[in-house]
Amino acid sequence: MDYDFNKWMSDYRVISAVGENAEGGIDRLAYTDYDFAARTELLNRAYGMRLQCFLDAAENLWFSKPGTDPDLPPLLIGSHLDTVPNGGRYDGVLGVMAGFQVLRYLAENKVAHRRTVELVAFSCEESSRFNLSTIGSKLACGMTDPEKLKKYKDASGSSPVDFLSRLKYAPESLEDRRKHLSEILGYIELHIEQGPVLETGGIDVGIVESIAAPIRLRVDFTGRSDHSGACPMDLRSDALVGAALTIAEVERLGRSEASSRSVATVGTINVPHQAMNVVPGACTIHVDIRGIDRSSMERIYAGLRDFLQKLRVERGLKIEETLLSDEYPVPMDRHLGEIIERNCKNTGLSYRWMPSGAGHDAMNVAKLAPSAMIFIPCVGGISHNLKENVLEKDLRNSIQILYEVVMDICR
Amino acid sequence: MDYDFNKWMSDYRVISAVGENAEGGIDRLAYTDYDFAARTELLNRAYGMRLQCFLDAAENLWFSKPGTDPDLPPLLIGSHLDTVPNGGRYDGVLGVMAGFQVLRYLAENKVAHRRTVELVAFSCEESSRFNLSTIGSKLACGMTDPEKLKKYKDASGSSPVDFLSRLKYAPESLEDRRKHLSEILGYIELHIEQGPVLETGGIDVGIVESIAAPIRLRVDFTGRSDHSGACPMDLRSDALVGAALTIAEVERLGRSEASSRSVATVGTINVPHQAMNVVPGACTIHVDIRGIDRSSMERIYAGLRDFLQKLRVERGLKIEETLLSDEYPVPMDRHLGEIIERNCKNTGLSYRWMPSGAGHDAMNVAKLAPSAMIFIPCVGGISHNLKENVLEKDLRNSIQILYEVVMDICR
């Protein structure tokens, strides 16, 4: 594969920087103007490549490079373009841009291939905005619908549906995509690891065995606001202390299941009307429990519920739990994984079979079609952070391994 | 004292409701348009009363009802008009409005009194906006200056000085007020108790022995942002967990000093760029330690610092402490308290000597002049809260006891 890496890198820098903030982090949250701008940048670069392009009603962006045999089910590759707040330049966008380079190479060099190759940039993969992840692929896979999405709100009270204006004009596109995804040969998603395993082991490529699933909940604590100077300690009903004890317990529960590779995190906390001289009367947190061993995840969840019940009794706090996600780990397709393995061997890349701690769109597509994931090392394992970085050799490896696998399957 | 309570109540309802929000709470934060509007409402009602009125450069509002003997040092009464976010209708404003009624009664009924009676509405008593309390009285008492105030910022980055436009035109008014306060006979502040002691005991009036002082600090925790699914528990540096453990410890330390009547509170918490799927890399809290026993307060502060040092070592977090206030409990003037006691007895009001857990402007004025405080019960001891309430009998008692004390001293 003989292509101009610097030209690709120049495009990469532009698209991955859309939404850059003053700190240097990327604020390309799903369905914001920046998110739409990144897709426009990609569409502009596809101009003249004679690809079929379209946007479905979930704002997923699709490209298709037709093969010579229209009877063969197509191979789909892809990832997503949205970021977390103050995020990095590789999570999601690397998979889309590496896939885009494969399609561009096929188009520009008139490389013959029998099987159609498709690329997708799924919308709203990150849960940061609506506290629900992989909304675009969930809609395309028929795993949710606009009506159900209305209960998910961002910080300003908007639901994802408020931004899906195309639902009015092409509602049938979602059913069309669901049907299409059930007919493809398979889906391969390339993504940064977002953890330290590959870098620590000096390994080029991770082949994902299974994707961890999240159990997610919102917990609302209600106590009573009081004057911080005049209310004695024994008469207080402090919602923030209840939340703080819960945060410490979530960490303890996560650590107790570390041998099963489960994790548990409180990522958000909000005290309404907070002030230094007011005992907090209300507090809300979000809890994220993940693992590839469902029984381990359930032990954490059960431990958390027991703890909250104890807090209710001991502290007289009102505590409401709202379950936001309750998912099962998703195994990846073994046969596609072995094709990735074969191509690593052929191109001299070291590899390792491994779980994915993070969720990805591939876990939704896997319900309809064989799916696989390729992991690429990121520096220090850092992700969801402006310091997210990938070495040039690993950027080159991303394009190379994806190209080899696509050609192996589609030539 | 024969006055129209309903007329007073009608004025009270208007002024105490300035800044009412959709929930029914009052958002009359210091130096906002609502705060200035409340003062304008008061000035409008003073029109025609032939009072001397003026605003000093700290935006403190002063009224003076001259007595027949200009050689006698005046008596000052008053409180403040600003509220905490989503606050109530009695904290501060009751003291100002009860005092205003005393002046109005003297004026309208041409009551003879030898000693001049003054009323003050100090500005920015609440620490909610700038994390510093009693700014107006501190400036008037010469306990701070505009230069030092510049380091205190509200959530939008503005300092109190940004709102003190009169500093340009009448900077000398602050020195004039400091001199005046050192020459008055004394200061008496009437205020709701903001705690449950009087109501629980069925007592009409509290006579404050000593005002608790705050030690306040901001604590900034810095760890490392990571992906909440991909980063194993043992590789995390979670700033929010560090803050949560600290919040629980602050409560524990406060409880351990309950017998000395000290309290300790974390009232605010902020995680920048927070998201459910990101391990928090940074977190800031504010800690408020109060008491009337300085050595007890210092034990809490020392315990907190020890705990933070332990967290640094055990968790590798970077933790910065910034001391915002470091004050000493302030005893009230015994002689003025005994005058209040005498007038309670004469008017048949039950009373109790007690400490003030909350800080008040009286603790600043006490540095320059004999100062005293009168506490009035509030329902359920609730304050800094939209549910703050005072029974009609206690509103009537407020005006009555203040009038009796003023006439005892000034007739």
C-alpha cells in the first residue's frame, strides 16, 4: 500500500481538531455544530471519489465503495466522530479516518476488489452528553427508537431527538439500515485501546475478544438545606456527605472485583444551589459499572444497592436510583478476529487477544452481523483527555492493518 | 408602641421577595441588580421621613434619625439585605425592616428622643457569591480594603471591587464610616436564629453571648482523567474519590468536636469537564469550619490537614489548600446584652443567652464599638433555604423588643 501519509495526516489534523477549546482539548460533543462540522469536513474530502454517501435519520454518515460483484455482502468498517468534553484527537476519529484512507486508496488507485467496502461514522457514541452511549448505532440496529430516547436529556434539558431533524424526512432510513446491517458480511471497528495494556507490552495491535458492558445509574440524594454555621452536626441531613460516602463505596466495590477485570466509577456530581455556607440539601451522581464478566458487574451493583439502603436507614436521606443502562458483555466474532490475526502475522505486526473495557458501536452491530475490533496503542493509555496521543508508527500501522484485512476479505 | 403591623407586613412582603425565583426561593445575591433593587425599595419607603440617608463606597446603606442632643453618641441598629442562592425571606432583611419600623415610628409619631438612632443595611453579608462574608461591614470597619478584595472572585470571575463603582467617587466615605463606628454608643443587630434552639425551647428572644468564627478553605484535588471503562482500578488517580473521602472526614471531624459546639461543612463541589464515562482528573471543594471555641476549631483544621497529607501520600493526588478565612470567635458586649435582658423582662418576653453559630456583621462592628445581637426564632431552625419562615408573633416581637431597647438607650 503506497500512499502519501503526510497528506492523510494533514486531513487528520483538521478533522480531529474540530471543536478545539482554549485548553487544547476537543469539545466535539454529539449533535453540536462542531460534530456536524467534522462530518462536513469528511464529506468535502470524499468529493470526487465517486463514493456513495448518505446520512440516515440518526445522523450516521455512510460511504460505500462498490466492488465488482454486487452479489457479495459488503464489508463495513468504521467508528465515530464525536468526543467527550475536553476530549482528545484519536478516540473514534482514528477509526473513521483510517477507514477513509482505505476507501480513498482503493478509489484513487483503481484497486480492483469484488466485495463492496463500506465506511460508517456512527453518531453520538459517547455517553457524555445524554448519559446514554452509542445512540447512532443503537438507532441503526433497531435497539432503541426515538420515542424511548426522549427520556434522555443533556445538561440543558434537550433530548437526542431534538437534534435528529432528519427523522421527519427519512424515518424509513433507520429500518433500511437495520435491514442492511443484518445482510452485511461483517463489521470491523479500529479504535485506540484507551488503556495501558498494549503500550506496556510493546504490542502493535489488540484483537478484541469481548466488549465490556456498562450498568449505569443516576442516584439522587435528598436531605435538608441548613445554615452551615447554625445547624449542629447531629441535626443535619447532608445530601453531599451521603453522596461522598457512596463515591468511596463505589471505588471500594470496583477494587474488590478487580480480579474479574470489572471497574466502577462515579464520573459526575452536582449540588444544586451550592454555597460554602449552606449544608447541601440535594446531590446527584452518576455511577458507571463495567466488566466482561456479568456476574462480577452484578455483584458491584448489588453491593451498591445494599449500601444505599444502609444510608437511607442510617442517615434518613431520601435516595432515588434510576437505572440508565443495563447491558451484557458482547463477544466479538472469532472468525473475523482470526483474519485480523493472520494479517498481523503476514505484515509482521505483533498482536494480542484482549478484552475491551470501554463500550463501542461494535457491540450493537454484533447483534446483527459478525463484528470485530482492532485496538491500537495510545500513549500512557490516556484517553477521554486532551493528552490523548498516538505515535506516528501506530497511526501508520492503523491504516496498514485495516487495509490488509479489507483486501483479504474483499479482493 | 402603637403601629399598623399590616402596613409594615405589606412593605416587608415586597422587599423580602425581591429576587424571587421560579421555585419560590430568593436569589438576591450581593451586588446583583436584585440586591440594588431591594435597597431602592427601602429608600423609596424612607422618602418624606426626613431621615438622613446615604450610601458609602462599600454600598452600605445608612439612615439617621437625629435626636435632640447632638452631643450624645448615636445608637446604630441594622443588618443586611442580600441572600444566599435560593435563600429565604428573613435572613438579614428582618433586622433591617424591624429597625426601619422603629425609625418610621419615631418619625411619624414625632417621638422625642435625645440620642440619634441610626440604621444600616450592610452590603454583601453572605459569603455565597465571593466566598468571603460580611464584605460591606469589613470595608466600613477598615478590616479589609479594595486591593485585598480583588483576589476574591465569583463563579464568573468577577471580584467585589468590580461592583463598587462608588469607590471612584467617594473613596473617603469608608474612612469616614470607620471613624464614625468608633464613635457610636453601640451597635445592635436583630436576626433570625438560623438554628432550632429557641423554637425547641419555646423561647421568644435569644441574647447572643459570642459569635462563632469561620476557618474557611478551598481544596483543589488533581489526579488524572482516564476512560472509565478502560482504566483498571489500580492504575487510577481519581480526584473525585479523594474529595469524597475528604467530605466524609470533614463530617467526622465536625462530629468529634460537637461537644465544643463546633461544626464543619463541605458546601460546594465542582468537577470540571465532568462526564459519566470519564474518571475525574480534578475536583475542588470548599470547607467551612465554625465554632465559638477557637481551640476546637483548630483541632478540626489540624485534623483536616493531617488527613489531606495522608491522601497525598496514599493516593498520589496533588492537593492544594487555600485558606480563605481564619477568624476568631467574637464575644458580644455584656452591658448591651443586659439592657436587652431588662427589656425582655419588662415586656414579658422569655429569653435565653446563647452563642451564634453563624457569622454576622456585628462581629466586625464589635472591633470598633460595643455590639450586641438579638435572635428571633425561625420555624424548624431552617435558614439559607426557601422554606425559611418566621411566625407572625415573632415578627411582632422583633419590632417590639427592638423598639423597647432603642427607647431605653435613646430616650
